[in-house]
Amino acid sequence: MADTAATLAREQPLAGRVHAGTGVEIAPAPPAFRISLRAPGDSVAALSAALALDLPQEPKTSAASGKRAALWLGPDEWLVIDEKADPGAALAGVDAPHSAVDISQRNTAIMVRGLRAADVISHGCPQDLSLEAFSKGACSRTVFGKVEIVLHRPQAETFRIEVWRSFSDYVFDYLIDAARDVD
């Protein structure tokens, strides 16, 4: 995976696209490494130690350490995102049963920030995004428009939308249209 960093820097589908409106900013997230991680419960402690963060065990939760985050997607499934280092390298020496698949080039991410961020995303997402229902640190696999996404709320007024690259223009344009509606 030594050449992954160069590839990440070279192929950003939403590079240069930004929208700033009243109470919301929409922009591509920085390049990141992504691992789809599957493992049985007995492996969680070893994998957590290797990743230097505790893999979340509860639905709709995440854990973060520095530029690395692990998002709970199911009882034995996490999305690990890191903007600095390849989490796959940290997992390479783990002897516990697991599957770690690099999906760095499949996905890209869009950041939606501001007081109206939840309102904008709500235009295309059926989930209740109030802070009471989807608090800071919450994450889930859901839909936006007609596209499957992983939605993460790292801060109260910040959302990260993980989306397949082939759908990123559609999602970005949909978000801009929704932002115009809430302006």
C-alpha cells in the first residue's frame, strides 16, 4: 500500500468544488485512507490496540483518535477512516481473525458544516438529524436521495458524508440545491 498516498492525492473527484451559503458550507473532505473492517467480538480488543482507538460496540457510535476514526456500521463491521496514515498497515500484524479491505479509492467524502447543516442533509436523508436523535459522534449507513451513504457527525454542526466516488457529483449537487432551499 506504499503507493496509496500518491494515488489519494492524485484522484479527488470533487477537487475545487465548494459551496458557502447562509449557515452552511459544503466542501470535499481531505483525502483519506479507508478500511472496511469485519471481525468477531473476540478480535475487537486486539484490533483496537493495533488501531490505537477503541472500536465502538454500540449502534450509531464512533470513536476517534487524532485523524483516525472508526464508525460502527454493524455488530461486526466498522469503517475506519484516517487522513494521515494507512490503518491497514496497523492491522497487518494482528493475529486475531478479521477482514480489512482497503476501500480508499471506492469512496470519497463531503463535509457539510454550519448551523443549517442538518437542515440541508435532511432534504435528502430520512433520518432524524436533531442533536437529540443523532448526537455528536453518531454515525449510520443510510440513504441520501437515491444513494447509499455513511453519515457521520463528528461535531454538533459538522457532518461527513461518505459516498461512492461514482455518486459524488450527484450528492454534491443535491446538497447545493438543498442549501439554496434553506438559505
